[in-house]
Amino acid sequence: MKYLFAILKLLPPELSHLLALNGLKLMHKFGLINFYKKDFNNKGSFTIANMSFNNKLGIAAGLDKNGDFIDSLGALGFGFIEVGTTTPLAQLGNPKPRIFRAFDENAIINRLGFNNKGVDHLVKRLKSRNYKGVVGVNIGANKNSKGEKRIEDYVECYKKVYDLSDYITINISSPNTPDLRDLHNEANINQLLSSIKKEKEALRSQKPIFLKISPDETKDTIEIILKAVKKYEITGLVLTNTTIDKTNLRNEALKSEAGGLSGKPLFAKSTETIKVIKSLDNTIPVIGVGGVIDHSDYIAKFEAGADLVQIYTGFILKGPSIVSELLIQE
Ligand SMILES: Cc1cc2nc3c(=O)[nH]c(=O)nc-3n(C[C@H](O)[C@H](O)[C@H](O)COP(=O)(O)O)c2cc1C
């Protein structure tokens, strides 16, 4: 398995991710995944935001955008899986190449641009899943949707998935959809969250809603967002998405690539965002994500105030063994 993983690393990133996920699916089908799975549920289940978890480690949004791998990822032992980002219409995303890896820095730059098969495909996958752990759905807007239509996109996705998931994440923080991050502005965030709240009330839904924000915001913007989160009864925050700040990346050739930086160079910034939020409100549930590569990073997220932790880049770079590395000592 070690050698197979080494070969995958030599392939172009998107091809290697696709092969790895499909390989995992095959292993799951033939019952071979148990090789990785240990008993991570030795402390029993616990509740956060009215959801019951077996452990605190989740897979972050973007890895399984279409819900095609929920059961195989779940079989690795994750306590929760966030699928998406999904948009109302299928879209191809940006031209390739659009993922760049810096192995020696445990970092990735991506500018995928919400490539996904559309929310109706995801709905089918959610309905057919067998995984019994917590599943969140991360929702977004199509690239060509502007103004009111952009808000309607979030509401449409919300309506289609709220009942099939355990929680929803409103993603306003991808740097790869033009102007998406302007949803952090006061007028825009209030308009978006009030529309979702209206829909939530109309549907009489009790499902928790999280907001995923960027690590590149000022404290003033964070305060504005937190005020809107309270006003519109958003349950919690996912902290954070990738950063457009490349100063912590040493690889000069990659620095000039447009896109969001994830992995180790993001760790300090995303962890600081958790600390800022928790200093303003220490009761709000937080899913910490950004740069968790080893066990000490994992623990540091909880020390900063996270209630749950997600990984993406660490999983891509280390493979399934990272699950036991992080959880075995939890
Ligand atoms: C290739 C790639 C694709 C991603 N796609 C999404 C996405 O569709 N939606 C989203 O909310 N975050 C997406 N992310 C961001 C991750 O969910 C996560 O917030 C970020 O990578 C920081 O965590 P990490 O350092 O563990 O990777 C993506 C990240 C990567 C590397």
C-alpha cells in the first residue's frame, strides 16, 4: 500500500485524487478497508450542536464534492463527513491545471472553482448512503449567478438537501469563484443569512447550519459576521477555508499560482481565526480546519477552541493512515 501511495504522488494531482478515491471505493466494496480501521469509538458518543458524534475528526468539504465516496470515507473511521461544495447546476470549474502540490511543505494550492455534478446528483447520493455517521452538506452558488440569483442558489441547495443531511454549511469563502468572498460584507451576509433563516422557518427545520468563512478577514469583518450569525440564528462556524495569502509558502514557483493555499502554511492563520472568534464568543460551536498534518496540530485546534476538527490536505498527502495517527491518541 505504501508503494501504491508513492506512485499516486507522481501522477498529476487530480488524476491521483480520482484514482485514490476510486481505489478506496473498491477496497470498501471488497471489505479490505478494515485494514485501516481501528476502534476509534472507545470513549462513546457525544453531542455537539444537537448532533451525536463517535469521534471529533471529519473530512472537510471539497474532497467528496458529489457524495460519491461517503460510505468508503466513512469506513475509514471519520466521525463526520462534509460533502460538497454543491451548486444548483453542474459546472466544470476552472481550466486545468488547477491543483498544485508542495510535498516538502505539506501544502496545496487549488483553484478548482466549485467543479461539481450539481445538487440533484448529490441528493441521489445522500439518499443511497449507508454510512451512519454525521454527514454535512456544504452549499454554494454557481459561477454565473450574480446578485439576487446568487442568494437564490444557496436557498435552492438548502431546500434540496436540508432533510437529507445532519447539518448544512453555507460556504462564502472559496477564493476561486469570482466575488464570492464579497458575501463577507455586512449588507451581503445579512441578505444571505436572512434568506436562509426565512427558508428554515418555512420548512420548520431544526437542522444545524454552519457558516464557513475565510481566514483572510479583518477583526472588524469577523465582528460583523458574528453579529449576523447571532441575528439569524446560525448554529456555528467552520474555520477556515483556504487563504489567498502566500507569504508562508516557501516554494517561489508556486507562490505566483492563483488560488487558495491549504495545509501547513495555513495552520497558524486558520487557528488564529478560531482564537479570535472564541475570544468574542466562547459558546459558539466551531469546526476547526486548516493545516492539520500531525497529532500536535490536531490537539492545537482544540486548544484554540475548536469543538470538532476537519482535514483535507493532510489526508491527500498522508493517505488513510492519518485517521489513526490523529485519532488513536484522542
Ligand atoms: C483541492 C481542494 C478543494 C477544496 N474544495 C472545497 C470546496 O469545494 N468547498 C469548501 O468549502 N472548501 C473546499 N476546500 C477547502 C477545505 O475544505 C479546507 O477548508 C482547507 O483546505 C483547509 O484545510 P486543510 O489545510 O486541511 O486542507 C478545498 C481544499 C482543497 C485543497
